[in-house]
Amino acid sequence: MHKHSNERGSPISPSKAESDDAVYKTLLESTKAIPWKIDWATLRFAYIGPQIEHLLGWAPESWQTIDDWAERMHPDDRDRVVEYCVSQSRSGADHEADYRALTRDGTYVWIRDVVHVVRDDDGEVNALIGFMLDISERKRNEEEVARLQKKLEELSFQDGLTGVANRRMVDSFLAAEWAKALVTQEPLAVILADIDYFKQYNDRYGHLQGDECLKRVAQALRGAIGRTRDLVGRFGGEEFVLVLPNTGEAAAHAIAERCRALVAELEIPHDGAKAGSFLTVSAGTGAEVPDRAHTLTDFLNRVDARLYEAKRRGRDCVVSGS
């Protein structure tokens, strides 16, 4: 029988070795990390720390094979994690994997498995040893950071006053939809709407009331569209834009008329208006199937010219393309 030796080569008694093993085991089982060992030949657990029961509710003796490990994993994580861990273990590579582990009461806990591959003298995989770590709090923090980042990103594309898309978002969305329509050969429609006599409104009612007016008009324009793929944005000042993918000229004109009607229904008093006592909007529309002979800028210029034609005709009207 092979005897343990100390650093000077002197034999170490079995009782001393057993005492040391007990110390190491006590240290392992007193940590929050859950130690485990799997025999590679049988794929059975040779050991798993008792902490597992405190964390997941499953008794150590219930962990018999890697099937128990795989079955106690969230279905959405199982195939990915098992395939990855098995392939890494076969190649003899140490690795880590994050997944949601099923608790005995039916909930899930985020786990990180840190795996070390043990080889025999011939270099063959002999066993897997590692630690399970509870990373639930870390995951919650990561999810909160991701949520905040998404919120910040949304705010960076949102007009701070009206809540609709800002010019940056409008420009990005227009470019993307123009490129998409160029490929699909579907029409892209744009409506430019401008509040009539808004300078006079600000002069008469003040800028704070003017800001409130912009908010109400923006929400009215939002109410004119019915698809999530459409976009309403503030183009600048008192000018708004509606971008309508896969929409023809007739439909765009009808939506523009609905915008005009919804703003009129607000009955926002405007003593400075020359065509009535309530605030109104004018609009220009356009719908085109993009081709490589024309640019998005050319298209927007044509729509903008129709908006100014609506202003020239006395405002509170819609001018569309032929």
C-alpha cells in the first residue's frame, strides 16, 4: 500500500492523512461555492457538497448522474449548456457555464459552473471537478443595468418635449426604410405636418403654453397611425413627420387628412390664426417606390415643397403628389 509522505520524505500515518482530508472537506463544505466531482467513465457524481440542498433544495444523494444535472436545468438553457460542457470536457478544456437551475419548489436560480478537467497519467480525461456558484444577484444587477441602458437608448432617440421620435431617430428610420423599400420595391410614404401660425401662437400665449401645444399636437398625430411599424417624429420646431412603410399615396393622403382633423378636434384656442379661432396644421405628403436614380433627400424635398404649397393655399389643408 502506498503511504503518504511529508515534504522530507517521511511517511505520514493514515490517521494523519485522514485528518487532513477531513480538514479539506470541512473547508470545502463551509464555503458558499458548491464543490462537486464527476467520474468521467461512468458520468456519475462521485461527490457533491451538502450546500446544494440549501441552495436548490435537492439532497446531495439525489445527484446521481449528469442526467440529474441536465434535467434540473431550465429548458431554454439545457441544450446549449449540456452540448457546450460535454464538448469542452471531451476535448480536455477547462470551462465555465451559466444557466438557470431548477429548485425543488419549482423556481430557478442562476448558477455558474466552473469546471476543471482531470487527466490520468496517459493524458486521458479521468474526472471533472468544479464548483457551482450562485450568481442570481449578479444576474439581477446585469439585467437592471441592461434595462437602464435600453431606457437611455430609448431616451436618446426620443424628443424630450413631445415624447415622439427625435430628429436623430427620424433620420435613422428614414434611411433604413428607404434602403429596405429599394430592395422590396414597396412604396414608402412620408407626411410633413406643420402647425399653422405657431410663431404668433407663442407670441400670444407664451412659450410654456407653446410647449404644451406641441405635446398635444404630437399625441394627436400619434393617434392618426394604427401600425407599430409607422413612426411619428418631431422634425424640428413646430414641424412633425410621419414615416409610413409600404403605404401608397392615397393612404398617405387619408392619414394626413386624419392628422388635420384630429388636431382640429383638440380645439386649441388661437386668436392669432388668420383662418379661424383654433389651432390648425398644414401637411404635404408623398409616396414613392425608391429607385437608384433618385435619393431620399430628393424625395423629402418634394414632400417639403408640397407642405409649402399647402401653406400658400391658405393653410389648414393637405397637398399630395399626383
